[in-house]
Amino acid sequence: MSGQSVHGTVRRTGWVGWVYFAGTMLLLVGSFNLIEGLVALFNDQYYVPTRQGLLMFDLTGWGWIHLIMGILAIGVGIGLFSGAMWARIGGVAFAGLNVLLQLAFLSAYPLWATIVIAIDILIIWALIVHGDETKDSAV
């Protein structure tokens, strides 16, 4: 389905729900990152790194990175509900960056990081494949 109607306006199809799904997931992933960041900042004994450590930062550094990424993701997630192009681009950029961030965090919590990576991949797919449908059909 192209999403175009006879009169040149964009018709909203059922696939637009994937973009709203991506917005909701960005709000959740952003909240998760915010919580991870706050936990790492206020209770640095909570995360137990393996012998390999947590890549290149101490837990306070990871805490700040997760906190900032969480705030950005929440802002982009809210923007997706308006159909803004900047939010679609930001959502793809955030999800891609968050995959790398979670890969680096993998040694501390492998199952959780893997789940977040899977959600990020779904976000990227939804925004790239179905993002155009929200252009003129904001909620």
C-alpha cells in the first residue's frame, strides 16, 4: 500500500501503528535507560562487572551515558507521536546508538541488554519502513 489517496493526501493505513509502537518503545527504552543510569550513579555496587569490566568507563560514566540517552529517547519518543521528521531521524539514530551502548553493557547484564537490543532493532525497522505514514496523520 502506498498510503496515497486519489486527492493527493496521505491516507493512514494500519501500518502506521508500527510507528506509534516505535514511539511507545522509545518512551519505554528511554525510561529503562534513565533508571539504569540513576542506579549506576546512586548505587555503584548494584552492577557487578565481569573480569572484562564494562568496556571503557567506570559505572559512574556508564550512569551518565545511560541517563543522557534516556532523556533523549523520551524526547524523541514524544516527538514521534506528532509525526515530526526530526523525531523519525532521531529515533533511528538513538536506537542504533543504543544498540552499541547495550553491546558495551552486555557483560554486566547479558539478558537485559539482549532484550533492549531486540527492541531497538524493532524501532529502527518500524521507523524506516513505515515512518512516512505519520507525516500528515499525527494522532
